[in-house]
Amino acid sequence: MQHVLSFPPQERYSAGEVVTKRLCCSFLLTIAFVALVLGYLLGRYSPNKQLQNRMGAYKVEVAKRIKYHNDAAEFLEHRILAERILQYHQDLMSQELHDKNGSVNYYQALKLKEHFEKNGFDVTTPPLPVSVILTYYDQHAPNQVSVINSVNNAAKVTAMSLPMSANLRENLQRDSTSVSKITEGGLVYANYGSTADFLHLTSMSIPVLNNVVIIRIKYITTVFDAISRAVKAGASAVILFSDPLHTEDDIQFLSPALLGRLHATFSGKINSNECFPVHVIRASDAENIINEMASDHPSPSFWRGKLKSKYSIGPGFFDKNLKLQIVTNVVNVKHTFYNVISGIRGREEPDRYVILGSNREMLMETDADRLGSTAAMMELTRVFGQLRSTKGWVPRRSVLFCSWGLQGDGHFNSEIWAQHYANLLKERAVAYVSMETAVTGNEHLKVQAVPLLEKAVRDASALVPNPNRVEILSGHKTILDSWTRYSQTKYNTSLQVYLGYIGSQVYEDKNFTVHRAVTELWALLVWTLSDSSVLPFRVTDYARFLQKSIDSINSTHQKTLLENNITLDALQEAIKEFLSVAESFDSELKEIDQTNLLKLRIANDKLVHLEKTLVCSSQYARHKVLWKGASDYTGFGQLHIELEELTSVGDASQVVQHISILANCLHSAGLLLQDSLRAVTTGDSVFNNRT
């Protein structure tokens, strides 16, 4: 009973046993504490947590960059000063007026170099020399075309070459060589000098080799190509004239730059004692010469214009004693001009370039101010330098400021530079924003740009105050308001980046207020192109331009298309598909995560390469899509010309091939914008549309 009601007897432990159990308990507590600490540390410093922290920090950085971006725009709007542009312009003009040894272009380049360096740009080149050749008619010797009797050397027809209006300015550095040449031979009429026309001569076994070719010109833009084809076919000289079918005026199509370019292209030398004879004569003289030509091969009806002539093809003349003689006296002039290039290195995308261009020289005598754009660039340099030094602003992409020693009239220093760095620029150039002549009038803005940039230009011009006070009083407060007003009354509202202010009359901007407006627009465009996280391109604008262009082709050439059983269906379908892809792409851009660097880079690369894809590389140097077409503000210019010339060929295969090239080109552009994996797995449309 006692054992049942009492507690069990208490166990007794030795001293050693007690110590061991205490240590065990402490050890377990220590492990628990260490585990707790490790759990805390792992939770705080795990890769996921680090990523979250970094993303949070980057979002703060993005917000900061957006603020810097917006602050920069406000800074640019208020810091560009008309009086500064005027001062730069006066300094440049003073240097030009006082230069006596023809080195003004070099000293201006040095001045630009110092200006770039003074404003803290990252890289600036020394003056870079570029030589070009110009060919002038010798004013003291004859340039003429004659039909001569080889028996008595009497001239039956003599035609003086139309003079070129350009005069050589004395303050340009140069080396000159006089060249005289007499060319004799038979004569072949080659219509417009198109590829199809020369093929037609070949099909009729009419030789061009060692003969003179006479060509009528419809478009001044085709002159260089027509002459080049004749040279490549072996012609000994070329005669050009304006057919009364297209104009009542006798037009001089040549300039020293164009002749010099021909000379340099086909002689392979920049300073040679050779020249290729090219002359422009009056339509009446062309009529007299063609009437003497042999008519063994009658010309097709569509090779005939409004001359009182049968437009005989030749070769040679009715009278076998007659021959053609061309007297050429020219002066080949080699000029050296100097470029200066400076740059601001971008932060996030230093390998992407936004390029500005201005020129300090134009060779044609004109009332236009050739130094206004350089003065504007100097003011941009000052303001962007201040923006960096006072606000710590660095653009997202690198910006190149290019002061070209010579631009325009067939010679482009920028073209030579671009060819030298062609592969690099093809991959890395984002946009080229050029100003050749800042101001020629005060009526409204003129912009020539690819359709992708239409929205960017309109948005920027909406921020620039109108420099015309009269228009401001009538409610047109910005240059966009003025531009739109004149577009509605004189021009199409779509855009043709080339900047400038124009008008119907020559205008002297005494206070440089118009120059300031154009400079501000230039600055804002550079700012948005170089600093926006997503490039300010809108692809749907391009698609609408394409639709307008094909509508113009259809309406202009409807009869030709029907008569030759040519369909534009493939091209129309490609445009429709491109519009659909463009709308989806533009929508995705609006929702893009600006903290995702990879997605931003992919999207921007697609936008940059889109325009390069739409060049549609081919045998033609011109842009297949953007070359001016059948009406203003439309493209597909080469297709337009081929359809015009189709009647002189009778073979539509070239036109059909061109339509196929354009359709495939647009299809490729659409694939570029699509999901990267889906773009290479749409096999049905990729292969079935090719011909």
C-alpha cells in the first residue's frame, strides 16, 4: 500500500552525467541560433532578393533618367539664343571676307574644332581633307556640236552648248587644269537613255560603241544615270536636249559638280588631263541635227516627241559624207574641303549614333545663306555643352556633330564619309538630321524625312514658338501651326530629316529669330532621338505612306497596267500585311517595360533596321521605296519610271520583277517587326509569295 500511494523512488546522477547533458543542451541552442541567423541572412541576401533590390534601384534610376530627359527638353527650349547664332554667323562671314589665299574652308574647320573642344565634347577630329573635282566650260574657248561635211570641212549644222550658270568663286582653294578635246564619229538617238532604251538599241543591232549618243531628258534626276549608261555602253560623247513634249524651255541640265563627278567616276582619277564630252544643246538645234540622221531603223512612235522630226535612230547620217564633230574645252578644278566631326559619348547605348550634319560651302552661286546652318550647329554645341556641365546630362545614345566642308550640287562630303564607314553605320546609325540651308524665307517650315520620323518632327515642332509675329496674332502660335496652315493651302500635309525655313520670296533674317526657331527644332529632335528610351518612330506612318504610294501608282498607270496584264496584287497584299504588323508593333511599344533593358534593345534595334531593310538593296543606288513616285509625297519612284518607259520596251518582265522585289522587301520588313521565333517559322508566306 505504501508503495502504491507514494511516488517512485528518485534517481540519482553522477557529476559527470550532469555536465554532459548541460553541454548538449547548450549545443542544441547554439545550432538553433545559428540556423536562425543563417535563415535571416539567406532570406535577405538570396539571389532573388538581390535581384528584387537591383530592380527596385533600377526603377529609381529609370525615373531619374526620365526626369533628366524632361529637364533637358526644358533647358534646350530656353537656352537657344538668336543673338548667339547671329554672332557665330558674323564671325564665320568675317573670316571668309578677309581670307585672301583660298584657305577659308580650312580655317573655318579649325574654328569649329576649337568650338567643339571648348564645350567639352568627348572626341573631336582635326580638320579632315576631302578633294573633289569640278568641270567648268572654258569661257574663253568654244564648246559646240557640229555636223560637218568631211569633204570640204564645211559645217552644215552648228549648235553651241548651253552655258552653265555656275561661276568659280575666287576664295576657294583649288588646282586647275585646262582640257581641250575634239570628238568625231557617228550619231545614235537613244530616247531617254534608260536601261530599256539601250536594250532596244541592242535588240536592233544598232552599235553605241565609239558613236556619239543623243538623248532627250524628261527628269533632271535621271541625267547622271542616262550619261553613265551611255559611257558604259562605249559611247564617245553624249548630247542632251529638252524635248518640247515636256517643256518649252531649253534647260541646262549640267553643273560643274555633275560633270566633275562623271569625270572622277569614269577616269578613276581626281586630277586628270582627260574629260568625257557632254553637251546640252537647244531643242531647235537637236531638231536640225536629228533631221540629218539616217533612218534605216525608224524609231518607235513612243520614242518621238514634239520636234519637227522623225526622230531617226541612226547610226550616222543620210549623207555619207557628213560626220559629227564635238569641240570640248573645259577646266578641271580640284578643290579641297575640310570636315570636322565631334561627339558626345552615350551612357546606356554608346554604340548607337545620332548624327547631325551641316555644311559650310555650296558651289552654286545662290542667294541662299550657306553658313546659317553652321552657325546653328555652333549654338547647338554651346547649349548641349552647358546642359552637360550644369545638369550632368549624358544622352542615352552617342551624338555626332558633323560639319561638312561641302554639301550639295552633286558632291557630298557626308556621302564620302558614310561610304568609308558604311558597314559600321549600317549597324549602328540611328538617324541623320541634316540642315544645309537654315533659312531662305519666313513663311513656314520645310522638312524632308522618312515616314518613320513624321510623328517625332510634328511633336517637336509643336514645342517651338512661331517666329512670325503676324501669324501669332492670327492664332498660329507654333511652327507646327504655321506649317499645317501652309500645308493645307499649298502643300500636302504629309511629310516628305532635312530642316529649313522657306518662303515664296528671298528673306533676310536680320535678327535671326527664324534661325533660332529652326535651331530649337533641331535641338529637340536630337534630344528625343538620342535620349528617349524607346526611339520616337511610328511604323504605322510608314505603312500609310506605302498605301498612298501604291494608290498613286495604280491611278497614274492604270491603263498601262491593264494593257500589259500587270497586277499589283502581290505588292498590295504585302502592304496590307505590313500595316497589320505595324499596328501590332506600335501598340506593343506603348506598353513596353522600360526597366527591361533587353526588351528595349530588341525593340529599338528593330526600329533602326526597319528603314535599312526597306532600302531594298539592288542595282539602283536610290531608295526603292522612298524615291519620289508618280505624285508628290509618294514613293516607288523607280517602279513609276519603269511603267512610264514600258511602252518603249514592250516587255513587262522588268516591271513584274520589280513589283516582286518590292513585295518581298516589305514582307522582310514585316518579319523583322514580328516575334523573333515566329518570324522564322511562317514558312507558308515566306516561300509562297516569292516569284
